[in-house]
Amino acid sequence: MEATPPSRSIIHVDMDAFYASVEQRDRPELRGRPVIVGADPRGRGVVAAASYEARAFGVCSAMPIRKAAALCPHAAFLPVDRDKYARASAAIMAILAGYSPLVEPISVDEAFLDVTASVRLFGPPLAIARAIKGRLRAEVGLTASAGVAPNKFLAKLASDLEKPDGLVEVNPGDEVDFLRDLPVDRLWGVGPATARELRAMGVETIGQLARLPGGLLVKRFGKTGTFLLELARGRDDRPVEPLAPPKSMGAEETFPRDLRDPDRLQRALLAQCERIGRELRVEGYAGRTVTLKIRFADFRTITRSLTGEPTQDGLEIFRRARGLFGGLRLVAAVRLIGVSVSRLGATEAAQLSFFSDFEARRARLARAVDALSRRFGERAVIAASLLARPSRRQ
Amino acid sequence: MEVEIERDAFSKGLQMVQNIVEPRQTLPILANVLLETEGDSVRVSATDLAVGARVEVPAKVAARGAITLSARKLGEIVKELPSGVLSLKVQENAWVLLRCGGVSYKLVGLAAEDFPAVVPTSPPGWVSLDGKVLKEMLAQTAFAISHDESRYALNGVLFIIQAGRVRLVATDGHRLAVSSRSLAEGAPGSGIVPRKAVQEIVRVLGVGEEVQLALVENQFILRMPNFLLLARLIEGQFPNYEQVVPKGHPCRLVLSRTALAAALRRVSVLSEERTKPVKLVLAAGALKLAAHNPELGEAEETLSVDYTGEEMTIGFNSRYLLDALGALDAEQVVVELKDAMSPGIFRSWEGEEYFCVIMPMRI
């Protein structure tokens, strides 16, 4: 006997005109006005995002920016401020993470959540979606559209139906009704070409497609045919997959000339460790294992590693790497030196430590340095030992 | 070398040292034990260069000498031999003939000259301690030794012998365990004894033996009649542990150790597996323990306690609490708390011989 798969509850959250909305949130004078975020309107770039006011003029994303300027000349044209959107995105994803461990971001402003197991904690899926929208508005100051459905495909379709600020639920059992009259190009994987072919076969709606005999579609489209038929019948068993953390982050350097001087090797290490620390902080990871890699002039390569408490602090990574370096005998000149940090995980540690105060101070220092680097460039604040040394006068 | 030894005594001696031998080592000879005649006995030594041990087993010495043999194989052989007398005879080219009853082995040995010596620095004085007490003190602290390879100084137990007391301290940064006893006499000294030596001491210590300790230069020495263990002390600065021991915590409660431990075990069944968090809610007259797990459900248990202070909530890794409670032997324990972010102290109702400080978890 085959077990029926348990019914899932998937929410798709999609921010409304994300970049443009962030700009309107931060600059009240832009609210209610067409806002177009993208390239220079006199240049050759494209539209990254358009507010709903601009969309009324026919502007849409990925459109050449000059065409947008022609359609909507009085719009406010703004450059893309990725840092700002990344911060808003992090705040959004943090809210989503509060409702399920299964969150799959698909871009900065869009994510799937599997809330099947969250129902007992937060109530029915529709209530969860409503709560999420409420918190996004209250805490991030942005509106989102959400779709609630038994699978990813339907949830995404549903979130798109009543944009902006929409909320649509497809209940289990209603999948076929929900899809019946939607145009066939709403199906995931049906682009203009496939849509044309389907229309030639007399198929305009998803309902019509669902009634076609399976064999015919497979003959025509191969494997895709089976997949389309499944989707058209409202079936999609793709899981919500949280982003797996990268395995490791590292840096290495091959020297123009082989080196023997331990001071210079350690300076190279320090620069690498600082870079890795910064990268870990940007990505929001901390790592437990530090691995030192050295390749000698004869290409013999050795690695040494040690495992400790998770860290994302460049100086701490360097302290560990230097410990490994100190335990080595440099039998030959060094051609390459590198460090990597692995066994990565999320940063927030629930367990407090006797050293928490010290670690918190170091974390604040790192954040301050990060802010300065963002503003003034990567070399704005660096270790004194990494300053270029003036050549000694004769 | 040619000797006769009682199989049982030899087996016991081998077991006391052969754990020191690392399964993988840089020098082939470190896989071996050294056997050498010493008066009317055979001395068996093992070392991994950081920790070494040697034991003397009574023997009938027909010819003096020394040889090394694979620790693992010799252990396996002697374990399977019947009780009785076995004989060892070194032949040409380091071949060793081992006989016991009708069994005989011809074993490949390695010359004793290359074996790193297990020789103690001679200490200016010894500290005498009851073996049972030392074993208990080590058990009270060893669980808190850090596994963080980047903090070498925490990978062992700090021994401090000072002012008529011996004090053992271990911390992994999350908890700190301190065990101390008074001493009749003893030369002052201190040093960090590596985890492996601590484990070996706990393993070989029986009950009732008197042991002697010394900390000298970079060496820790433990000796019992016929047995000696040496360990290279861990270099590095042990953190100033007294600084993290809180003083004057306002919430103080006294409760039954076994009742608290049993409740923790019951409630933590539903804690998340990795860090096993348990929430403690302290209110007038009651301590509530709670755990939850989104996939499994919730658990709660209330213990009545003699407490009149303000309500407070704090989270702990329940394993840490159970380790601390397991290290206490009194039936009544004292728990001192301040707030959700400050460490808790766990000690026994009577005596100042042991306490454990545990950092909370954010919950």
C-alpha cells in the first residue's frame, strides 16, 4: 500500500516593487510618485525596479531605461543602492526565519517557507502569512504579497495574483479549480515558445492542458511534458530547501618570488585572515576549523588545521593560523600560503561564555571596521603591520 | 635479557601503561613498550613524548637487559595467555621468545636504546594524597576540560598546590569547575596537566592507595608504589578563573540534588538535541523547569523550593547542569543566580570543597 504524502503548507512571500518601495520608504517625498530604480536614464542600462505608480505608465523591470524615460519622463530616477536593499533583505529574512526553519530565499525580496510544522505554534498557514505581512509592514516598513498553498508552484502563482499587498490561499483539493482558467504561460517552465506550441495544439488554459492525455505531451515535449502535466494538475513535490551554508571560506596567495622570511609570511596570513573574517561577517557565518596551507618551492604542499569555538573575527582566525604556522618547520622557501575557515554555521550562539564580553567587544570593533571599509574602501583600516613599508634610505 | 613473570601481574602492569601508546605516532618505536630489568622486577614503560608511564612487575631475572615490543600485540597476547608463569628471552637481532605453558611466540622487537626515556626530574618535594580523593577531584573537574584546540591552556586541569591546599580547576569557557582539599604538607607549585594524563590517572587509580604528586619545571609527576606517570605541562596562561566566580548573587536556593537531577533528565527529553536547553523559572516557593521542541512538544516540571525573592527566568544547557550535579556528592545543593545573563553557581550545602560556575544560554 502506498502512503499518501502528508499535505504540506507552503507560503511564498514576494515583496512589492522591492527596490522602489525601499526608496519610497526612506524618502517620503517620493511616495505616491513614479519611482524607477536602475541605470542612468540617458544611458544604455535597464530598469531594475519600478514603483506601481511607474508601472501604470507601462514601465516594467528589465526594460531599457531610455524606453522607461520616454514612457514616464516625470518619474524619479534613482541609482541602485545594493547595500541598502541588502540590509532590508536581511531584516525581511530574519522575520521569515521566526516562523519556520525551512526558509528558501530565491532572491533578495522573495522566499518560500514550509510552515507545515509551524501550525501548532503559530496557527493556520493563512494566519501565519497575515502575521508575516503585518510584521514586514510594521518592522521593515514595506508591503509584501503572499501566496499560501500545498506546494511551491501554487504558492508562487497565488502570491502573484493580487499584487501589491495581496494574500491568496489555495486550499488542498482546490488546486485544479484554482488553475483551470489561468493562461497556460503561467505554468512554471512555459515560455513564449512552448506557449505558442501549446496554443497551436488548441491549449490556451491550464485546465485544457491538464485534460490532455499524458502520452501526447511526452511525445511532444519529452520529460518536460510529464512535468508540465504534473504542474497543470496542481502537483509539485519540490521541497523547500534552506540555503546550505558554504563548506568553507578561504584565501591564498602565490608569491611572485618564493619567500623564507616568517615575518612576511605572517603578514600575508594576517591580510588573508582579515579578509576571510570580513567575508564571514558579510555572509553571516562563523567557522570552527581553521586550516593553514603551505606550498613549498618544490610544490610539496602541507595543510594543518585545528578546531575550536566558532569565530568570524579576522584577528582570532589569525591567532589560530599563527599558532599552526608556529608549529611548522620551514624546510624550504614558500611558494604559496593560504588560510581557510570551515565547519561554518550560523553566528548567533545561544550559549554564553565567560569570554562573551571580550568577544562582544571584538565583534563591535569588527563591525565598526566593516562600516569604515564600506564607506572608505577595504584599505581604510588595516593592521599597522600591513602598511606598505617605505624603502629604507641609503 | 631473560626473565620469568607471573602472567596475571604482567597483564595488570601492561594495562596500566599501554593506553598511553597512541594508535598513530610519528616514531615507529612509540608504538612499543619498553621492557627492562630493574632489580627483582621488570619495568614496563610507555610514552607518547607528552605523557609517559612506567610500572614495575616482580620477576625472576635470569639475565639483565632491555627490549621493546609492540604494545598492542603484547597486550593481546598476554590477555589470552592462561594464568601461570611466562618467560621472555631476548635473542639475536632483537628477536624475543615468549613462552607460557605450551604456547610460544617469536616476536620482532626493537632495540631499547632508541626508546625515549621516561625519567622524572627529581622534585624538591612531594605532596601526599589519598588516591580516592585525587580520583574524586579529577572526576569533579575533568568534564569541564575544553575541547577547543585553539585554546591550548584550557585543554587540561590546572593543579595549584599552595598554602596547605591542593586545588584543581578546569574550564571550557562555558563552565568552570573548582575542586579543592586541604593538605597536610606539600611543596607549592602549579601547572596545567593535559587531558590525556588526567584520563590515565583516573583509569589507573584504585581505592586506598596513597599517591604522591609533584609539579616541577615543566613536568607533572605522579607516583604510587611501583608506578610512575609523567606529563609535560601545557604551556600557556590559564585564565584568571577567580575573576569569573560571581560573588553576592541575590537569588539563593537550596534543593535536593537527586530531585533536581531527575527533573532535569525528565524535562530535557524534549530539549533540542545538540545543546539540550532547559528554561528555569524561579518564583516564590517554586522552581519550574521547562523545555520545548517545535517538532516534539513541551515538557514542564515544578519543584517546590525555599525561595522568597523576585521572579526570574534563566536558560542553561541541561547537560552542563547534570555534569555539575553529578560531581557533587552532598544530597543538598545550593544554587546561586542573579539574572538571565549572569553565571549560576552550583555547590554543595556543606563545605567549600567543590563548586561549578555555569554560563547561561540565551533562550
